[in-house]
Amino acid sequence: MDVRIDLTDRHKQHPDNVREYATEKVQKLTRYFDKVQHIEIVLDHEHGQHSVEVIVTANHQLHFVGHASHDSALACIDSVVEKLERQVVKAKERLKDHHRGEAARRQL
């Protein structure tokens, strides 16, 4: 399944290399959770500070949101992706049925 990635650039046009970097980094989130359907990236530059917001939507109406602000746009992107990796992995663990094996054995 293809993941739809939307990128919005507010207040300043970031160079193409920053936009490509952001797209490449967020695509890696699908390695951790294969149910990701949509990723929205918002790049912003205001008062000399870069900020990045990434919203990830997966099935079961799961939404993950990450924010970061820094002097460097690339550092913001790295920080947000790390935060989202943790959120996605934690959510995936919660969705697993850890006791399925024991319950199945008891019923037999």
C-alpha cells in the first residue's frame, strides 16, 4: 500500500533538499508500523526559528503528532522523526495481543 505524504511549507520556501530530506525521513516510519496511511509534514520558519510538525494517520483511526523547533530545519526533522518512531512503536506494542497463546491453550 502506498503512503500519501503531503508537505506544506509556511512563511518561507525551504530549499528542495530540505523538502526531500523530510519526505525521505518520514517514509521510514512505515518500517515500524505497516498500517500507516497518510503523513502530513508542515515546515515553518518564523523569527529565525525553524519548526516542524508531522501528523501520521494509521488505520484504526490512530493519529500520531510530533513537533520540534530548532535553529536548523534538518535538526527539527530528525527530532520529530525520532519522537514519532517512539510513539509508533509504543502504539504497535499496545495493539499486540500478548496473552493470546496462553488463552488459546486454556480453551483446548
